[in-house]
Amino acid sequence: MGDGILGYPFRRFFLGHPPIFREWSASTALLDWLESPTSHVFKLNVPGFSKDEIKVQVEDGNVLHIKGEGRKEEYEGKEKDTVWHVAERGTTGKSDFSRAIELPENVKIDQIKAHVENGVLTVVVPKDASPKSSKVRNINITSKL
């Protein structure tokens, strides 16, 4: 993804919060992002994917990366006398997807949980309620370096 003038790492200065998507996939893995007082909840449509075909990772410290890699059905070689008239499911079945979301700073990365059921992947990212130290840091000024 090209970072351009509003790209990483300057996008927070211009765009502020909420955190933003780092990449977009035109796949069927549509995303809902809900925020409660205690957590961020991500729900993705992943029809036909098993838990073994989905990977949820945290990269670069705060980027939630969700990938799905589906296996294609093998039609050829099943039976020699089989004649296929239509084979649409194999060509339009589940396609690979990849979504990356930059998480806010107030989350507990080590407590993320993921669950897939009925074609919906739910990822729960708990919030960190402890106060963060101030991002303002005073620098002493001297007359010489």
C-alpha cells in the first residue's frame, strides 16, 4: 500500500483517531468493528473457512492482521468415467483474504482471543484500563550540544 502524504507514519497527525485500516481486501471477509467500555470486538464474515485456514496475528507491535487461505476442491482424477456439466463452486468458492487493522494504544495485546462459529470470526481485543504515562516529555535545552 502506498503511504503517500497521509500515509504511515504521519496519518495519525492528520487523521487522528480512530485507528485506521492499513490494507483493504475486496474479499468476502466483511468486517464490523465494535467498541465497548472494556474491549474492541472485530467480526468478520468467513463463510466456508475452518479455524485451521484462518490466521490471526499481531505484527509491528499494534497491527492486527487476519488472513484466510482456502483450499480449492480438486475435481479432476476422482473418477475416470465422471462427466462434469457445471463446475461453478470450485471457481467461485472461498477466496483468500487479508485484513490489517492498526489497533489503538490502550489494548492488551497479550490477551486477544479469537473464535470462529457459523462462518463468523470474532476477535476480542481487551482494553487496558491502567492510565498511560503522558506522551509529553520535556527536553532540557543547553547552550552547546
